[in-house]
Amino acid sequence: MKLGTKLIHAGVSPDPSTGAIMTPIFQTSTYVQSAPGQHKGYEYARTQNPTRDALQSALAAIENGKYGISFGSGLAATDAIMKLLNPGDEVIASNDLYGGTYRIFTKVFERYGIKFQFIGMQEAENIRSYITPKTKLIWIETPTNPLLNIIDIAASAKIAQEHNILLCVDNTFASPYLQNPLDLGAHIVVHSATKYLGGHSDVVHGAVIVKDDALAQQLYFIQNSCGAVPGPQDCFLVLRGLKTLHVRMQRHCENGAAVAQFLRQHPKVDKVYWCGFEDHPNHHIAKQQMKSFGGMISFTLKDDSQEAAFKVLSGTHLFSLAESLGGVESLIGHPASMTHASIPREDRVANGLVDSLIRLSVGIEDVEDLIADLQKAIG
Ligand SMILES: Cc1ncc(COP(=O)(O)O)c(C=O)c1O
């Protein structure tokens, strides 16, 4: 089955009691048993919920995995993956990551004795020199947030497999429409489903998808034992969002390409970060592992003062100044003071995330209006 069909049909079937075509929101905390231990497969809603089950099956299908595991947020999903590790274990992570991921790694899990190395991974081979006998996990985002670097998933997976290390790919920026990391050898895919999967800026949700039976059992155990489960209404909203992912993503990509080209030829714009440009350092890898290049773009102005960037950030009308991304509406953000403020400034700047960087999540409005909005704000 192809992705568009899976997005609409996977995991869902008409409700047997009414024929409702949409999976009902099972807003219940518990399920009645006919005798002690005799039930219909559902005991208590932290452990199982039918709305969540439908979503988890859909998530597994669209990432070409076997198991989907849902969480109350993307970071709750990350938290669950980190709980696969033990004190003393080491993680190699890319040095361009969502700020909240960096924060949970350094401020929460370092306290539990897990060691993190943040390294440049544009050359996947670079990973090798950081591997020690204690390395248990490689963590990548691609495209990265916010610099849109591309990391070679297949090459990273090969290194991980050679050393018996897990590879986790945060696929939030690409979505399963653009790439399927499990097909390229990754062991774990994680999503902030708050973004493209939900797609309408109305829900916070996280997802983990795996193929391996034992890994799935461990993750379901952590989901139930630690309890960061999503509510059924949120599962319903993500399920509904999935049904249009392919149509939305196609438009995000078209609009993203047009906005990136517009910015690149603008005399006041300095650098434009978008993996669709042929001279992007890893464009050839993006072309191999992605279907298209997405709607996330970052840029700087020739006037590199924070004041000039702030003028643009508060000068748009259709691009709303807000954190988050991946919704139908366009957003503009300032990573240094918003999404990535939790990364120390010297680390941020060393990796290229300067104070004047502006990030766009290009929505699915009419692109002429979006370009006119940016033109007005940039001047
Ligand atoms: C790439 C990426 N991963 C993970 C997260 C965390 O997800 P959530 O906000 O749903 O907890 C975000 C949030 O912005 C993100 O951009």
C-alpha cells in the first residue's frame, strides 16, 4: 500500500458498535471486567486505549515499522527512549538539535550518569572516532533544527550496526512523507507529532516507531510504567491530522521551495539555509534519502544586528511570531531566544546558530501572499 492510502486507512476501521467511520474518542479511564481478570483486552487506560491503539497502528504503518508507541509530547517520547539506557552509557548526538532535546539530555539525563557527546555529523564517518565500548545510542535529527543540515541516515546506520549501537532518528522535520529512517537502517524513529503529523497546531503529542519486537516490548513497558501517555482526544486529533499529511506536505514543499528562492535573491538577505539548494553541502544526500526538501527554512540578513532581525520578526503579518512548526499556517521564529534558548550561547554560536538567525515554518497558504508578507517585512 502506498503512503497516501496508508495515511487514510492504516490502523482504523469502522466502530463495530455503531459503524462510525471515524475512530471514537474513548474517553474512559477504566474498563468493566465480567469476572476478575476477564476483559475485552482493555483493563486500565494508562496501559491501553482503543483510540491510542488505532493511532499507534497507523504510526507504525506510515513509518514502515512494526510498532508505534504514543506519548504525551515529543519530549516524553525522547524521555522514554533515553530510559532504555543505564548509568554509565554514552550517547553520540549531533551538535545541531532542537533545544529541548539538548536540555533533556544535558540537564536531566546527565544527572542520571549518562554521558553525551555533541558532534558535527555532516560527515557521518566523523561518528566513528567518538565511539567507545560504552556507546549505546547515536541520536540524529535530519534535517536539523534550525540549521537544516543533512545527516546521512544510511551511513550512520551502517556505523551503528557495525558497533551494535542503536540509531535513533528524530524525523520531525521531514515527516514520513519525505523520508523513512527505518528503511535506511535506523532502529528507532521519534516524532514530535505536535508538528507535521498533527499538522494543525492544535495538539501536543509524541511518537516512537520501531521494528524490533524486544525493543518495542521495552518501550511499551516504559510507556506504561512511567506513564507519559497521551489522552484519547489528542490521539484522535493526530489520527485526523495524518489523513492529510501527504497533501499538506506536498504544498509545504512547493511553498518552501518558492520562499527559499525568493529569500536567496533578496539583496538584504545574507545566508539561506534550505537543503533543496544544489550548493547545500549535503544536497546530494538529501536527494538520496528524501522525496523533496520540506518547508523549513532559516536565514540571516546582511545587517547581522539583532535589531534588524527583530524588525523582520515583528514585521510579518501572515507569518505569525511563534514557537513550533509544521502547522498549516506559516510561522516565523527566533531560535536564539525561543526554541533554542536553552542551549548556552557560546555552544549555539560555535555551531552556527547566531543571534540574528530567523527560522520559518512555511505553511500551505497561497505562496504569493507569503512572499509579499516577507518582502514587506524585510523591506
Ligand atoms: C525536532 C524536534 N524534536 C522534538 C521536539 C519536541 O517535541 P514536543 O514539543 O512535542 O515535546 C521538537 C519541538 O519543537 C522538535 O522541533
